[in-house]
Amino acid sequence: MNSQTQASLKPAIRKLIHSSQVKPEAVQVIVEGLENKEIKSDYWETLFNKEGADIAIKQKIYSPQMVRLITLRAMVIPETLPQFLEWLNIQAGKQPDENQTVSLDFQKAIRALFPKAQIAGGIRYLLLNLLNKKISVDSLYWLLMIDDSAWIYAQKELINYVHSDLQLIDNYFIRQYENGLSDNLFKCQKQVWTSLINNWRGIQQRYYKGEEYQPFAELFEKFQEYDLAAYFYQVSQSNVSNDLFYNIAYEKYLRLNPNGDKLSKVLFYEVAYQEYRNSNIVVYGLLIKRKPTFIEFIINFVIQGLISPSINFTSSLIKNTIEFLVDLIKWIFTAITWLLFISIGLVCIGFAIQNIGIFFIIFIFYFISAASKK
């Protein structure tokens, strides 16, 4: 890299961070620097650190200049996008503070001059940081949904990345690829899905909850990506709310009826929802289970707590009674058999005694007769 390029990048960065008005010529210098393959990310990092980026992040220094610097850094070095969000510290339910406003103004002014692919490059690094709780759902929503954000174009790309990775995981468990799942097959970082892959069977059979994925469910519900939201609620909670299930049931209805007149959401609830509410809805190999309503919970409780035990008790009683009767019949049969043998034995003994008596009487008469002759 020549010194002329190096000399042009430093003032370009300074022009952009020290002025509230974005100078297109300065942005053009940055873009040309990004197109130069000789300039690596570590050199960019050095340039930003010389302007105080590393100190601003470590010491949480916030000034308009530093906010613009860290924002520009996240665009130029995609890997630093999660760090930018963590540093900006977006709070849930609060109006954008001055730092966020400065950043959004800068993003709005610069995004049309910056390559969209370059800005979107940091998207693949976001979910791992959300999983590890380094950034919040609200900060991601702010980045990808606020109108003035430079990253608003990347929301659809993130959604497509997740669809692609979940389809890959589903295909893997269906087909069992011989070579496994290599890192380069994933759109997001593979580490994002490690726990999901390792515990997939338990999640499918609902005896394991991947609770760390609940922020994903909340994020995609905010995006109104109901199938992804349902998937991650099923992963993290083993069921989904009735409202969310209704939304994915309606989307299923729309997919099954691509042509002709379609019911509105309100009419769908009145006319067709009952057909869908107990149907099987599968998202990337995962059966989505609707959370029981209060009435359904009571009915299930009664069935499982009262009726089922009664049925089990009755079945057990009948089974034990039959076993007792069988044993009793066996005992009676055995007793009758022994009585028969005993009776036969007694008859034989009686017959023998009777014959011996007759023989003895004959012998007496014979003895008396013989004696009288003498």
C-alpha cells in the first residue's frame, strides 16, 4: 500500500467525524480504500484507533465525534458492528438519546454513498452476540428497523440467513450428511447453532429447552416473522402463545390457498381457524405446539388428575380380580384332584380290608370244621 493512499484515508476519516455535514468526497475516499485489496482490516483498525476508537470504547467516551467515529468503524470493519451496538447501549422503552440521534443522522447521510454489501457484512456477527447477551433485542431492533439506520436494508438479509441455516440443520438431521456440517455452509456463524444442533432430538421430543434462544424468538416476533418466532419459542419454551399460533396458522392458510379470494385475518378467525388450531404446523422439522388456553388447561388437569387415575384404578381392579379368580379356579381344581386321588385310595383300602375279613371268616370256619372231625 502506497503512502498516498494512507495519507488520503486519515484526513477522510477526520473530515467525516469532525463535521455534522457529510462530505461525499470524503466518503468516496473511504469506499475506494475498501475496494483496495491491499488494505486489510487490521490497518483500518489502526487508523480508527489513532483517532481514539479503542479508548472511546474502553472508557465509554461519548461525544458527537466519537459517535460518528465508532459508527463509521462499524461500517468499514463489519466484525466491529456488535461492539458498536454494545457501546451505544440501546435501552428498552426509552426515546433515542443524543448519541443515538447523532449516529442515526450520520448513518442517514452516509448510507446512500456506501456499498450496501459492505454495510451488511456485519450482520452475520450479530446473532452470536445476541445469544451471548452482549447485545440486546432492542438494540438489534433499533439497528435493523429504525428508518434512518444504514442497516435497515440488511434486515431481510439477516432473516434470509436464518432461514438458510435452519433449513441446512433440518436437512442434516433428515439426510445425515457424511461430512457433517462444516463452518462454511452456514450464513451466520456456526457457533450460533451449536447448542441447537447438539440438543436437537431433546428439543424435538420436548424434554429439553434451549432457553438461550428466547431472544431470537422475541426479535423475530418484533420483525413479524412469525414462523421464525414460533420456531425459537418452541425451542426455548416447548410451546408458543395462542396469538402467535394464530398468526402462523393464518400464514399456513395463505400458503395453502395461493390463488383466488382469501379470507381476511378477522374472517379467518371466525370461519377457518378451528380447522387449523389443532393441526400440525411444522417449521424446519420442529412441530409447533400451541400453549393450552386456561379452559384447556383445566380440562387436561381434570382428565389427567381425576379421570385418568380412576380409569387406571378400575383397570387395575379388574386385572387383579381376574388374576384372583384364575388362581382360585386353579386351587379348586387342584383340591378336587387331590380329593379324587384320596377317595380312590380309600376305596382301595376299604376293598382290601373287606376281602381280608371274608378270608378270615372262611379260615375260622375251616379250622372249626377240621377240629370237629378229629
